[in-house]
Amino acid sequence: MPAATPALPVSDHSRPGWKAWALLAPMVFWLLVFVVIPGIILFVYSFCERDEVGGVIFNFSFDNYRRVFDPVYLRIFARSIGYAGLTTVICVVIGYPVAYYIGRASEELRNRLLLLVMVPFWTSFLIRTYAWITILKQEGMLNSFLAAMNLGIGPFNLLYTPTAVVIGLVYAYLPFMILPIYGSAEKLDNSLIEAAYDLGAGPIRAFSSVIVPLTMPGIAAGTLLVFVPAIGMFAITDLMGGAKVPMIGNVIQNQFLQARDWPFGAALGVIFMLMFALTYVILQRRGSRSTA
Amino acid sequence: MIEIRGVTKRFGAFTAVDNVSLTVNAGEFITLLGPSGCGKTTLLRLLAGFETPDEGAVLLDGVDVSHEPPYRRSVNQVFQSYALFPHMTVKDNVGFGLRMQNVPTAEAEGRIRDALATVSLAEQADKLPHQMSGGQRQRVALARALVCRPKVLLLDEPLSALDAKLRHGMQLELKHLQRKLGLTFVFVTHDQEEALTMSDRIAIINKGKIEQLGDATEIYHRPRTPFAADFIGQANLLAATIILRKGATATVRLESGLELVVACTDLPASATKALVSIRPEKIHIGRVPAVAENVFQAKIEEEIFQGATDQLRLITDQGTKLHALVANESATQVAFHEGDRVYCSLHLDDIVIVQAE
């Protein structure tokens, strides 16, 4: 029998010509100047020492890395991972149904709903975070609303608590979960779902054995886009956590701007990047396995 | 087995299936044949449970299943796009239905093996769908449906994505399988040749209604409507006036003045006008007149070589244009050429009245 995909007469993919390089040049330049070179500087600094006024002395040592594994910082790393993990789980739980619904909607409705997902980006991120402060603070909109409704619940003391931080993180990153899952759901062939029903799968089993595995690439991409930046987020923890629940992003920011200990900040940053890379590799493995 | 009782399905203002009634017998291969958009796929989806009827009922073994969801109906479908689960191996695809029915693993293993052997794919059990050819995927889809032992197997244009040669092979194989296993098949296609090759009965569907229901020979030789005559095979459809009746025959006059004797068993007594259908291959062409009720002379306007046959465009002496097909029996045979004058002979049974008023 003939092969499923006949070989197409295409040029050699492994060696792009000068045209391909010309097209890629802006991106290569951008990555080099803003990612690769700063990365190298960070890596070099992480093995240096600081002087009294906050300068960097090029004196090779592992001291910074020894400090990273101090229990104080390990706890902060663990907390950051915990909050980011919780944020990711909540984003999947809230975002999946929304993304799935948008992906299965008619084309016209789909575009309108996608616009709604994007609307928050029209306002500055900081302004939106301050809006949350207005909602959550002691005499804020949430508590006023609950008091007015006379439901007998509240007032809640939410602002400057870990709950507020997670609310803020979920709010900030939800669109980054919705969009990739939407991408997977939209591509999902309806006849596959019908085939599952036809073969005796009720809605729940069709969902768990066909729909979820086939939208897994979207979930993996969304997790990467939410989990990784959420670990490093410092603005929300500062504003909504009242700097009482520092995350790793806050510590790094402090080392560079307040403590003026650049080498230690760099070491934290390098460990942080290694964590990113590890998460990425794990998700990539899982992603490629579920779509193979 | 299956009974469709006065089923109507509308999508907004569009009526996809219009008051259709049809009974499918156990062990029968029935084909729903029609052009795209005629409602044949909607009818199949009503049987599968993907659509619910707006009016009427679908009965399976005497039980009304009109509002049962697809996962509670013992019918299975082979999808046009095969709809194989891309994240599962062939074996897991075939076993999906059994897992959903909680069939014990040991029994399921055996049934999966048998099903794959039936479609000659025993060796490919651990492959993923994308590693297989179109024809193989088609067999996996078939095995996945058959392994559930459905009361009725629904097939939605399952061969349309295959190339012509493979398609022809699969037609015979499907027919053979259906006979061997004694299954009931409801097959949807727009390909009239496929329908004629495989079916016990064919339902010709047009604009949401069944135009004609009958076995392949009946559908081909005795079309009952102009649509049926035109859609199945080729037909010369000619308007005529009924000028004389004598027992089971009538004489009709075509617009050109050519008079033909035709068989008419169920022609209404009041009818004066008719539309007659003549299959191109039934016009016997010769240098000398043959023995038949209708013999007339014509000139060959155009001759098109088609391999096994020659397609001829004729114009009779009276001016009626006709298509005819003659077999290319031998390469050395004296063929017909453009401009030749020939005799056309037609039996009265080969002219069918498809419409009368």
C-alpha cells in the first residue's frame, strides 16, 4: 500500500539559505543582545563578589551559590513554586472550560469571545492591579457589596494576604492559559468526539479519554506560559501581598536594587533560569508524547 | 431492524430530511444515494444519534431510540474522515468501544485480535494512525466499529478519500465482509457506481426525500423519476406526447416528430404528456437495421473514445439528439466515425416513462 504522506519535492530543510537567515536576522539580533549576552553577564557575575559600595569584584567563588541554598532562600523558592503551582492549577480549572467553549463556538462568536479575553490588555497591567486593590481592601468594593447584600458573610480581610497574591496571579495569567488551550480545542476534529460517543463513551469518558489527551499540547503550553512567569512575578506580590509574602522575584529584585548585591542576585537568577529550563524540558517531553 | 417513521429534520429554515419513512431489514446492505446536500448524511446522523428528529421516530428493534444519545445505541459508524484517535495505537483505537462497555480485558484482547485479522491488519496493531496509509486507516475504522458487534453498521462515504483503484477493491471487500458476517449495513454515498456495486437496496435521496427505493437492477432499468434516471448512470431524457395506447404499450411522439413504441404498465389513463428515459448503452447501433420495436436512422455527430466504450453523439433524421455507448469489442473492429449514417434499434422495454401528466 502507498505511504500516507508522499515525499514532496522540497528543498533541503536542514540548511536554510541566505534568504532564510536574512528573515531570521532581526530575531537572532534581538535574542543575542537581550537574552544571550545578558545571560552570559549574569552567569559570570554569579561567580563574583561584591564590594562595600555594591560594585562587582571579579574574584571567582561559589559563595553566592552556597547562600542560595540557605534555608531562608530555599523556603522562598518553595513558596514561589507553591504559589505559581496553585495559580497554574486554578488557571487550568477556570481557563479550560472557557477555552474549550470558545474553541467549539461558531466562527463569529469565537472572534468576539477572543476579543473579550484580550480586552484587559488594553489597560496597563499596574492600573489593573491597583483596581484589584480597590476591590479587595478592607472597605473595598467586595466587602461593601457583601455588606449591602446582607448575606451574613464577610467582611473578608483579603488584601495583603497570600490569597490576594494568588487572586492577582490568576487574574494576570489566565489569558495565557486560555489562548493556547483555545488553540488546541479549536483544532480538535469534531468527528473524533462523535466517534467517542458512537463507541459508547458518555460525556465524562469522552472528555477524559479523547478531549483532554488531544488538547494536552494546549494545556502544556498554557502551563509553561503561566507557571514560569508566575514564579518570578514581583509586582503583584509587592502590591497585593504588601511585601509580606516575598516570592523569588522579589528577592532577586531586592538584591539588584536595594541590597546592591549583584553577584548574589545573579546567582539566584541563574538558579531561577535553570528551573525554567527544567520545567520547559519536562513539559516538552510530555507534550511531544501526547501528540506523537 | 431499523424503522424510520415519518422523520423530519430542519436546520433553521432549511429542511434537511423531509418526512422520510424507511425500513431496513436485518442482514441487508442498504445505500442512501444522492448528491451532496440532499440529506443523506443527516439521515445517517439521525440513525447514529448525533441528531434528533424534529418530527417522527427512529426505531431500533422495535424500540423508539429517537432521543437516545449515541452512546446508548447499539449502532456504530465508520466516519468519512475515519476519525481515528491520533493519540492511540491501532489496537487501542479498536479496543476503545470495548473499554467503554467495560468488556473484560481477556475477552477484549481476543475480540480486538479477531477484528484486526478480519481487516488483515493483525501485524499493524501497535502502529499509530498517522503511520498508516489511507486504505489501512479505513480498515482500522471498520475494525473499530465491527468489534463492538453493532446491530447496524453505519458508513458515511467511507471510501471517498481513497484513490479509484483502492476504492474499487474496498467496495468488493466491504460487500464480502457484510455477507460473511451477516451484518446490516447502512451506507451513504454520492457515487452511483459504488451504490450499484454494493447494495441490496438503494434509496435515491433528493432534497430530503426518498425519490425511489429498490434493488440495483430496478433502480437502473426502471427509474421512476427524472431525477432517478439522471442521477444513476447516464440517460437521454426526452419530452414526448402520448399519441396512441394499445394494451401494455403506447406510442409517443418526441418533439422532433420521431415516434417510439414504449412499454407502459402503470401509466395513468389521463396522461397525455410524458418524459422518457433512454440509457445510452441500450441504443443498438449498426450498419443494418436490427430486429426491434423501434428502428430509426441517425448520423454520428461526434465520437469519443473512452477505452472500454465509445461514446457517440447522434442526431436522428428527425432532429432528436441522443447519446449512445457502444462497446469496443476488438481493436480490429470497424469502428464508427463522425459523419457515418447508422441504424439505431431500441426495444420497447428499454424506453422508460419517468414522468407522465
